Amino acid sequence: MKGFLASMYIGLQIESNWTKKWVWLLYLAAYPIGSFLTVIILYGVFGQKTGLLPYALYGTIFYYSLSMVFFDMAFSVHDDREHYQTLKYIFLSSTSYRTYLCGRAATRYLIALAGIFINLCWLVPVLRLPFHPNWGYLIAGATLGYLVAAGLGLAVASVFLLTIKLDVDVVDALFGGIFVLSGALFPPTAFPAVFAKIAEFVPLSPFIELMRRAISGKILTSFLSDMSTFQLLGRVALSAAVLFALGSLLVSFGSRQAQRKGYIDVTTAF
Amino acid sequence: MKKKFLLFLRTLNARAYVRIFGQMREATWVVASVLGGFFTMATYIYLYRTLGTGSEFSGLVVLGGFMTPFFLNVLWGVATQLYWEKEMGNLELMLVSPAPLSAFLVGLSVGGAMHTMLRSLAVLFFGIAVFKVQFTVLHLPSALLVFLVTLFSMYGLGIVFSSLFLYHGRDAWRTADLVMEPTNVLSGSYFPARFLGLGLLGIAALIPTTLGLDALRQLLVPSFTVKVLDWRWELLILIGLGLVFAFIASWALRSVEYKARRDARLTLRWQ
């Protein structure tokens, strides 16, 4: 726990100590805007009659919160090894590498959630979004969502540990694919039938739908509408357990192999 | 004078070579960036299908998907490059060499544009093949001219920003991260820029991609009617923007390099 908290503190320093505190607070509030600006413009101009704006907006911001976790985990391997050249010291410390990654990403997740909260304060009244939060589901969903994203992030981090030339574009491509299929931006019913079916089994889909229902108090489309909110929570819990266990195993394996192969302190200047 | 010019060309060639061939060494880099571009494009095409807009929007999105890698290359491959060179410890070596920094940046832009071209063409190919998008080739020479002028203007803007990044550190990097998505959205990569409204459009027009994409859509998408200006006017504005950016870049690079030397920030890492 001490190592986890220390890693969270390092995460906070990396995220915030590049500027003054008040500038960082503005940055924190402004950063999520890029994630939903397209949604507001496109649904505002073309999709007013569809009534899908709340679906897309909530979906996008909750996807954004998870994306911060897995991008941070994948990128921190590269950043610590190549940029700050501190990966070898992290491995020498008494904290496990998995704990370090989870701590850093937890800070990023909390920062993302804070940014979302700040933006919802104006988005809900201005866009008249349905807002009837079920706090129990929201907190449980947010916690389990972190574990889902951390599991995926740890798996990708293990790949990064074992390669020295892999670019973060791979993470962009991987999670770009998940974003399309997860139904965050539009109901997957727009896809051909096969992809629409696959979308139901993408690990992030139930999380995003759970959070939509938990915050809006409504079922907004027919996507996953045959499942109750409690069933969705169960599915997110199952995904979290499986993915986090798998990610933990992979990152432990990746750490051992990377140490054996001498990849911990390799710099390539790529 | 001739010696200086030759040195400029040799530096340009050397930096462009590394950018073009260095980026081809890893197949995963090419595949990942093409896939990333393709997924983004697919997202917006399916979004438009959900919204029930006309099929011409698929063409707009595919063209946006073609131009987006250039925008990302300008931001992360040119504007931030001097920052990364500083972080890796190469900048001091570059500055003590007789090679001019401006040649290094122009080489980076030429090389970056050429290696991005391959990825953008792949995204365009998959967009056309998978989503059955049709373009007209009647105005292809004009479209090529607009495209090249847009690149000139975009990379000029990239060089302007690179001097800012030379002086600033992580704060500039964070700013680039912050503005990347809104800038990409404002430039109308995935919808006609005219829908931005006059106020936002005035700001967005300073990003060369905005008018460049609008002109390309007029020339290549037959049913595109929601143009900002006639493409000829847009071409003229882009030429003007390119020249202004080139002038500012040359001035900014000199003055920021001087300021960075004076304040001892050229070798300051991890700040």
C-alpha cells in the first residue's frame, strides 16, 4: 500500500509539477474538452433529431477516463526507460513494477474523473442532459472500470517491456479499434450484424453502458438494453477480475523477461 | 554564399534521409499508424451513418483521414522535435556543428511529409476500398497544387512552433497535448468547416488544414456544396499563410535560439 501511494504521488508530480498549481487546475478542466468537442459539434449540427447526444457524450467521457489509464500505463514504460531513464531504479526499489504502474495510472484516472466532474457541472445544464445519478452504481462502476483499464494497460505494458522499438502508435491503433467497437460514440447497431455482436463482448462496452445508466438514470438506446443495471455491474466485475489477473500475470512475466534480456536500461533514441 | 547554400542542402538531405528511412525500419510503426488512422476514419463514417447524413459525408471523412496524419506529424514530428532533441542530448551537438538549425527543421519537414505520405495514402486506399467512397479526378492537378501548398503552410506553422518548444520544456509539450484534439476538430477534419460558424471559423482558418481540406473537398468530392470560400481564394490564403509562417519561423528560430543560449536552456533536460 505504501508503494502504491508513493507511486500515486510520483504520478501526481509528473502530471502537475510542470507549471503553477492554478494553471494546472485550468489544464485539468480544459483537457477533457478535446474528447467531447466533436460529439457536441456533430450531434449539435446533424444529430439533434436523433436524441443520441446524451448517449454519445456520456459514452465518450467515460471512455476518455479509461483511456487515460491504459495510455498512461503503456506510455510510462517508454517514458521511464527512454526519456527519464529511471526504469532501472524503479526495478531496484522494493515496490513491484505492477504496483508502481497501478499507482501512477490511479492518479491519472482520478485526475481524469476530476476533469469530467468539472465539465459535467456546465455540460448538464447547458445541454440539458438527463442527470439522475445512482451514486452506488457510479462509484462501484468507476472502481471496477479502473481495474478493467488497468488490466488492459498492464497487458500492453508487458509487451512494451519486452520490445524496445515498439511505438505508442500501437496503443493508439489498439484502443482506437476498441473505441469504435465499444459503442462509446454511437450505438453499435450501426455496424454490420457481426461487428454489432462483437461490440457486446468488448470489455469496455458494459462499463460504458453501466456508467451511462448510473449517471443518466435511463436506458438511452437498445444497445445492451436486455441486461439490467445489476447484470451490467456483474459483467464489469467479471471483466475486471479476469483482465486485472491476466494483466498482472503478463506484467510479472514481462518484468522478469525484460530483466533477463537487459531491456530495462536500453535506450534507443527512437 | 554558395558554400552556405550547399551546407543548407546537405543538412536538409541528411535530416530528411533519417526521417524517411528511419521510420521505415519498423514495420509495426507503419502498420500501427495506418490502422490508427483507419479506425478513426471508420468511427466517423459509422457515426455519420447513425446520424443519417448523406453518403457524401463518407468522402469528407476519408479526405480528413488522409490529412490528419500530416497534422499529427507537424505537431509531434516537427513542432516538438527540438524539445526531444534537447531531452536526448542531441541538440547541443547540432548547435555546435556548422549546420544551420533552419536546414535541420526544413529537412525534418520534407522527410516527415514524405514518410507520412505513405501512411496517408494507405489510409486513403483503405477508406476508398472498405467504404466504397467515390472521388472525382477531373480537377486532380488543381487538387495536387492545393495539397502541396497546404503542406507548405502546415509545416511552416510546425517550424514556428518548434522554436517555442526549443525554449519551453514540458509545459510546451503539455500544451501540444492539450490543443491536439481541439485543433484537429476545429480544422474540420471530420466535418465541413463551415458548420463551425463565423467566429470559430475565423480562428480555425489560421490552421492551414482547415482551408486546405475545404479546397480539396471542393475539388475531389462531387456533391460537396457547403464550402467556406471558393477553392481559388483558399489557395491564395494558404500561400499567404505559408509565406507569413516561413517569415515568422525564420525570425522566431533566431531569436529563441539566442534567448535559449542566453538563459542556458539549451542543455536543460527533464524540465
